[in-house]
Amino acid sequence: MVRLENWTPLEMDPGGVGGPEELVQRLTELGPQELTGLLAEEKALVFRGFDITAETLPDVLAPLLATGSGPDAGSRAPAVHAVWHTRTGRPDTTVWPFHKMSAAHAWPTRLALYCDTAPLTGGASVVVDSAGWLAALDPALLERLAPGVRYVRYFHDGSGIGESWQSAFGTDRREQVELFLDATGYEWSWRADGGIQVSRVLPATVRHPVTGTEMWFNQIHRWHPAGSGHREALARVLPEGRLPWNVTFADGSSIPGRTVTEICCRGFAMAVDIPWNRGDLLLLDNVSLAHGRRPFTGTRRVCVAMSD
């Protein structure tokens, strides 16, 4: 089995005057093209000891999330620059590593995670190398997944488990829903109970935009009932076609639960923990690394910002 035996993220500490001002200066001097190459090589960069605060965070994010090449690369605004607090979920559970928005038609290539409040114990971010995860999987499974995976959602008509289509699409007019789905490449089908099932086939792997390396990049284990406790419970009481979230092979046939368990185990076997202190900042390559979270006690507030 492939493992990340010696890999750790590149850590950067203050070397001069310190503070967020030093970090901004160093990142500005490095430049966007050099940062892109460094991140592609290292997969993740951790900045510790710079005393970053919520007030100084935007100044630090500007050079970290500016991407592209050419003479105006440094002046490009990040494609996604808002900062959100991550969902903590149940503190006593593990968030299995995943690639942000890999079940969407477009995704960020960079994630910046900032620790506003460190947990009392635990709560490390856990990352898994995408290329290593891919190499660890059964070739027969990868051949079966070569056409991609089908992400499936079911929206009820106002009464049921999950979200209604009126809430999801912000309208009570079916024709507006159909126009949106057609324009964004979804397949859809209205059901006799008034609900709608929508689906889209996306690749199970992608090529890294800088290195060209093939990467495991999907959310099979997050959409499948076998990969999530509460969704597994729903699968016991709902038919497959009525599950709010589901994933199948590209042709619509079911993915066995044991297959999802194997995917999870192969990935988590090579997980690397990145612990948090208040003020730490992590820049993550969202294609090279899947990320999750260990259980924790106390209060954990980690913010995330993204860019292309």
C-alpha cells in the first residue's frame, strides 16, 4: 500500500521582524508564480508564529490566494475570496478527508484555513495525498470508475426528509427549475410524488493543473450511505431513489457499501495530521490533498477561504 511515510507540510516561521507584516512581505517578494510552483511541490504550507488575527487575515490572504501567471498575475483578485467559518459538526466524530467542491462542475484549487480559536484537545486537520490514495486502490475498481461517478440528489415537494425543490432552487415554478438544470448540465426527472431527482456524472479522477499528475478527486465516500453514519440510517428507511444525497457508478448502478469502506480505509491509512494553534494559517492544494478533521474537545473555530 502506498503511504505518505515521510511527507509533512512545509512550515514557515518568522525570521525577521515577525508579525503578519513580515509574512505579507515575504509572500509578496515570492510572487504568485513562485508560490504556485512551491505549493504544487509541497502540497501544503503552514505559517506559524506570525500572530495573524481576524483583522490582519485579509492582508495575508491577498497574496496567498492570488493565482495565475503573466505580468498582471499579482494584481488578480482571487476568484473566491470570502471567508467562512467551517462547519464543526459533532466534535466527537471524525470528518473524513474530502476534496472541497469535487462534486461540483468547478472547484477551488487552493484553500486557506485560519485558526481563530484552537481546540482544547484534538481537532487537527487531517490530509491525504490524492495521488497516493489513487495508487492504493484496486485497479479493477478504478477501471469501473473510468466513466466517472454519478452524483444524485432528490428534492421533495415540501414534505419529506431533506430539502424541498422550492427551497433548493428558490422558486415554486417548475419551468424555472428545468431551465436552470438544463443550463448547468444536470439530468433531471420529476417524480409522481411531486419531487424531483437530479444527477450529474463527473470524473472520479482529475489531472493536477500544474504537475499533470492524475489524482483521486471525488466525493464518493461523502455522498454514499456507507460513508456517512446519518445517511446510512436514512438508507434503512428510504428507497434509494428518495435519498436526499447519493452516488452511483456512471451508469446508475449501485456502488457496494464494501467498496466505499475500502476506499475510506485505503485513504485514511495514509492520513497526516496538521495540529492547530491560534493564529496558524494553512494553505492547502485542494487537488493534491483531501482534508478532514479529527475529533476535539473545547471550542474550535477554523475559517476557510478559497481561490481558483
